[in-house]
Amino acid sequence: GVRLGSGEEIRAALTVDATGRNSRCAAWAKDIGALHAVPEVEVVDPRVVYADALMRPPPGFTEKSGWRVLRIEHDLEPRYERGGKLRPSASGIIYEVEGGLWCVGLASYAGEIPP
């Protein structure tokens, strides 16, 4: 369960902490006496790797092209090879952010590293 900032308690038989690999939730719960021991951790590694950068588009490009987002998917559905191994896939995205800049991102799945 959880105790909200207002003091209201919401009870639960199961609480999932999906805040990431550096979560301190279990340690905090133990420190305040909500847990007798830190629970066993189960990690799910989706093997997603990504990189992004802010870039300045060519002058006037956005106004001339009329598009605001470009997304490219190498493979829309994960595919499995023999033996259950996930076949690598990749995607890319470009979208406008504040100040007229672009966020350009590349992602890959199954442990491949984007260029």
C-alpha cells in the first residue's frame, strides 16, 4: 500500500515499484517500519538502448515541410528467432521542442546499440 501526502492510506496486497533501477522505495519503507525486510527484487530487462540529441534544423525547414514529427520503425512487432532469441529491431524519431530545436532519438531493442 501507500500513504499519500495528505495522510490518507491506500492498502494493497501487492505494491509494485516501477521507478527504475535506482529506486530507494524498499529501503525507505524499511526505515519507517513498513517492512520487516527489504523484499526480493525481480528485474525485467527489456534490453532497450537509446540515445538522443538536440539539433538545430536547417533554416525554414519546419515551415516549408509542414511536418512536426517523423518516426521510423524498423519492425513494428518484435520477432523471435529459433531458440526464443529476440531479433534486433530499431527505431528513430525527430520532433520539435522548445526554442525551435529538434530532439533526434534513436533506439534499439534486444541489446543492439544505436549508431
